[in-house]
Amino acid sequence: MTTALAGCLGGVDGGGSDDGVFKIGHLAPTANPNGIGSERSAELAVGEIEDDGVLDQEVELIAEDTQGDTSEATSEVERMIEQENIDLLVGTFASEVTQSIADYVGERNVPFLISGSADPDTITENHGEDYDTFKNIFRVGPLNSELQVEGFGDYAEYLNERHGWTDFAVLPEDAAWTTSFQDGIADEFEDRGFNVVYENTSSTETEDYTPFFNDIEEAGADALFRFFAHSGQGPDVGAWSQGEYEFALEGTHVASMSPEFYGLTEGASLYESTNQSGAGGITDLSDKTGPFVEAYEEEYADDDAPSKPMYMGFNTYDAIHLYKEAAEEAGTVNYGEDLDTIVDTLQGMSYTGTAGKIEFFGEDEAYPNDLKPTRDDSGKIENFPITQWQGDGTVECVYPSADQTADHVAPEWM
């Protein structure tokens, strides 16, 4: 899909082209609600900047479907750069897809703002080893998985204070983005004085979660922290709810971020929680959150799901607005000649978006060009909202306290 949105034409040198058009490439799996929400959010962002353009250039959105496939993503990004001459690349959901195109995008110097994938290796094994090659690649969100481990440690303390829970189970799906959870979250919980009574991984092809849940209940867990982006999607919460297992369902479940998930599961997702950038749009993470969600709902009210942007949509929308601001500050989008100026400008930015504050780690820090966590006065990570399905299919933000719309609720059968 290509959408041209015209602003004021000018004579600014383009990064990928010199035709007076600033082209934004967007990559996402559009059979996935997150991909749909992200593409729509890109359309909204481009529509909002069309009057001024980007440094007086017309703005054009070129959105393509990765199909969640590394080969398809590689083919599309090569076409976008070599034939469409894009000036900015935004998106990617699966970490495997992001990593499959990183070498090529790094070599071509096109600014790339990741808005969906979380694997820290995308940064540590690229920027950390050869910053100059990968300096054009930034992550706007979500927080990388290693930082999420810390965030879930903070959240476990909240659950302990709220319910007295001390015994946790850990079940990541077998995927690149969960490596940090497989390797580190048990230690994180134990370092905070909690017990990890069960650890395992599940295939992304798993359809029957009953054997896992039986073992977790037998182990005496108060809560299961599962990490599902490509799996779950209904069979997990169905088995959990119907079996009334004696543990809460926590962690990350991308399917559950869909505003339609409660209805799709016929209420089986009640009491399930998940972290998600943007907190599902149900609390104001900044003064931009509400207006963006309202604009999305108004524009796509008559379209298919998702009825809200979902986590990737918040990050994509913020990425485009952030880059426009960076371009204006740098005075250039010509990455062919001025990449260092563009990178230095992005590195120095402190931008408040719909999902909160965006600042990046520096070149010599642990995660160069990655999204920094924001912290409260006690040092706990703040930009890590967690939502829960509560009564009558209402989504509430239960953590952190600054963004809460309701307290966390334990399943009634516990």
C-alpha cells in the first residue's frame, strides 16, 4: 500500500532521493492485529504532518506486509530502499525479522526506527560490536527484554504487596525475544526474595497448555509469568479459565493486547494481565495519549479490528512524529551526506510521545540507540505499563501506580 500525503514542496536534499518527497517505509505483519494497528497509526501520523511536511517536503507512506517472514521482509526492505528510495524505515514486529534485515539496513544507512520487536541482541550484537555500521538503527519501543526482566521484578513486588504472593512459575515461548526471560527472570525473582517453583519453555506451535498448567498448579505457584508473542492466542486462557487453575496469569501475551480479545475468548481472558506499550490507550501516559486514541477510533470506527492502536501502533506513531522533530532540529534528512548529524540529533532527543518519554542510550552505554527506561524516585522502571482484563471485559491499567486505573484483581476462584 502506498499513500501520498502532500505538504509544501521544497528543495531540501532527500536522504534516499532528491525528488522533494520524504518517503516513509513501514514494515509489519498485517495479518496480525498489531501489524494492522501499526500501519493505521503510521497513516494517522503521516496525515498529521502533511500540512508542514518534513522540512517542506511532501510526505509519502509506503506500507508493506512482512507476513512475519524473514525472506519476505528482506525482499520488501530491499525494494523499498533500492526502488522506492525511502528516507525512513519504521516498524517490524518479530525480532527474527528485525535481525534479518539489520545488516542490509545498516549497510545502506537508512534511518530505521524499530517499533515492535524487543530482543536486546538486535542492539548488543550489532551496535555493541560495530556501532558505526548500525548507528542508523534505533528502537523507539518496546523496552528490550532484558529491561523487561527488571520491570517484571518490580511488578512481582507489587503483586507480593497486593496479594502476598511469593511463589512464581516461568513459561516463555521458544523465540528470540524471550531469551532474556529464559536466562534471567528466575534469578531476578530469586534475588528479590521470591521462589521460582517452575521453569519451562513452550513451542510457538503449542495448542494444549493443560500439561503445563497441571504441573504449575502442582508446583504451588501463586502466579504464572508466561511470555507469548507468537503463541497462546486463546487456547492458553481457555484452558486456564475452564480449569480454574489456582494461579494468576501474568507476564506478556500479545494476543491479549487486542481490544477484541475478551470477546474472542468469550470471557476466558478475565483476570489475565499483560504488559504493553501505550497501556492499551486506557490511561494517559502523556497529554498525547488520549487525543491519539480518539483520532484512531474516529478514523477506523467502521473498519475491522483492532479498535485501538495496540502496542506497536503507539510506538510507530511516536516514531514518525519523533523523526519529524529530529529532522527539523538537524536541518536535514539527507542520510547519504548527513547521517552523523541525524544520529547525533536523535541521540540527544528527549521526546514525549503517546507512550511516554523517549530517550536513547548513548554509543558507549549498555544498549546503544535503544529506548531508555524512565524511573520513579525509588528507581523502579515507570515506562512499563501492565493491564488486566477485569469485570465485563473492561481493560484496566494495574501497574505502575502513577498510571493505575484500578488495583490488580486475583481470579475469584483462587
